[in-house]
Amino acid sequence: MKLTVTDSRTRELIRYRRQIHKHPELRYEENQTAGFVIDHLKSLGLSFQDKIAKTGVVALVDSGKPGKTLLVRADMDALPIFEESKAEYKSVHDGVMHACGHDAHTSILMGLASDIKEDIRSILPKGKVLLVFQPAEEGGQGADKMIEEGILEKYNVDAALALHVWNHIPVGKVGVVDGPMMAAVDEFTITITGISGHGAMPQHTVDPIVVGAQIVTALQTIVSRNTDPLDSCVVTVGSFHSGNAFNVIPETAELKGTVRTYSKKMFEEVPGKLERVVNGIASALGAKVSIHYERTNQPTINDPFMANIVRKASLNILGADSVTEEHTKSMGGEDFSAFLMKVPGCYFFVGSMNESKGLIHPHHSSKFDIDEDSLSIGLSVLKEAIRIYLEEN
């Protein structure tokens, strides 16, 4: 039996999505969105726990039959972007926008709650589903905060699923891969201290700009000469600031950048590699350095068994050729990785691009929008994946 979505549910999903899209909220400020979710759960008679990681909400749905507990997550936060749109559901908050699709994810999870309540036996043959409405995916480590507050242990979570509408894949397709899918996101700041002086007398100075330039170049050897070519890694310096006069060698320079890695091995090794390169060059050129290295997200690594469940679900719902790996891997980051480091799971993309409708703009663009057909597709595939997992485990 195909767990499809009714026309009335499709209209509800669109209504939910447009309501949330029109009223976006930044990380840890999702009070109105959380309230919208809570009102929906109350209307269904579902018990819930709120104020987890400040604005997060969870609801446990029990089939009444012994089995596994599957966590299903949707993120709720928006981005600090001014929306360029003529849509009637355009953001009413200037400078805040749902430019990544989290409004769609929250709507799909709300629709899932409704469908489970109406037909629990079809979707939950046994076991339990934990619906997780998560704050602060966009750089706020909301997943980590919810884990720190104990939701995995409290609800005895065995596995996890999450989807993301994806404007790099056409609507009607589902993107899923085994293993690494999105990268770890690390941020570094390197402060170089030299000896300032006159630009015409460099022999009396230690030039932090020259040291910084050498560091920028040498950091690329982490990728080109210290990393397995089959193990993806990116090291990018995005900011280099020093001095304010044309004829003065300044005392300090500051570099800021990001590191992206796919595998657990590279995730563990790269900070040490970076530190060794930076300290070595600074020492050789007579400068002092300090390094601040911050980890935001871990690599998003799918469990092959769970990924195959999503493939089965997509094929059951959408038919042959519906599953793709093209445009599926990304060096972008995703904090659902924190859940996948604790329990086996799968993070997958639901195509939301439609060239014929002009819905082609990338995520985090001020013109981002999705084909809303992706809402019912995402819900259908998600319901089927839940059913397969709980039935087979």
C-alpha cells in the first residue's frame, strides 16, 4: 500500500509552509513558529515537550506495539537575508527570510503528525516515532543542544531520519547516498603578531602581512599534499586584515577561514595539520601566532542500511529512476550530523527545483523559493520510510 498524501493534506502543507515563510525567525528566536507547531500538536491531541534548547519542541507518538523508536527531525530557523520576492507569502520581517527551506521541513513534519494521528496503523505498524522540531540549525548547533538536554536518552531513540528540500535537484527526484553526504564545518581565526615599523626599513621589522601571505599559501598544502585525494577536504581563507597606512608595516594581521571535511578521519586530523603549518611558518619567519579553531558541525554521514530504506521508500512512492546521487553530495554543513554521530540514520534531499516555474535559485539566495509539490512528495516518502523501518526492525 502506497502511503500517499491526500489533496486536502497537500493544501494544508502549503498553508502551513506559507504561514511559516511569511513569519520567519532567526535561530533561538523561533517562538512564534514553535507556538504554531504546539497549537497544531494540541489540536491533534498529542502530548509534547517544549522549550528544549530554548525553542525546540518534541512529540512522541506510540503505536502501542513494542518496537524501535525512530526520531524524525525538522529545523525551524530562518536566515538574516532580505527577501526579494513578489509572492503574497513574502517575509513580513525585513532582513529575515526562510532562504533554505526550513519552513517546508517544519510543514512536512506537522503534516506527518496529522497523518499519523488519522491513520497510525498504516504508518506505525509497531514502535514509536519522535517528532523533533529543532531550533538553530543555521550555525546555532541546535541539534547538539537538544542532544545535550537528553532527548536521545529520554526517548530511547534507535535511529533518525531528516529530509531537506533541495533546489539543485528537480522536483520528483530524491537524493540519497551511503556514507558522507555533507561536510563538517570548522571556523578558524589566526592572529599573527610581528614587529611594526617603517615600510622603507623592513629589516627592523617582522612583517605580519608577509607571514600571513605565506600561511595562506601553505595552508593549501593540507589539501594538495597532506590529504588522500579520495578524501575530500577544503581549506579556505575568506578574510585577511592588516594595517591601515601605505608606508607602515603593521604589528598584527588576522586571517579568518573555514575547513570542510567529509570523513571522521579527516575531521579528527585537520586541526593538528593546520596548527603545524601555521606554527611552523610563524616560527621560521620570527612571528608569533595564536589560533582559535571552532567546530560548528560534524560530517553528515548516512548509515547505508538507513539510506537503503529511504531508497526503497522513494521507489515505492515515486517509481523507477526517482532516486539520484547527482548534485546530492555537498561541502555545505548540516547539524543533523550530531544525531547521526549518536544513532544510525539517513539525511536525504527532496527535489524542489522547477525550471519551468523559474524556481531555480540556490539556497541562501534572496530569491530562493521552492516548488511546493515537493511538500507532498517529501511527506509521502517520509511516511513510507518510517513504515519500512518500523516494520523491518
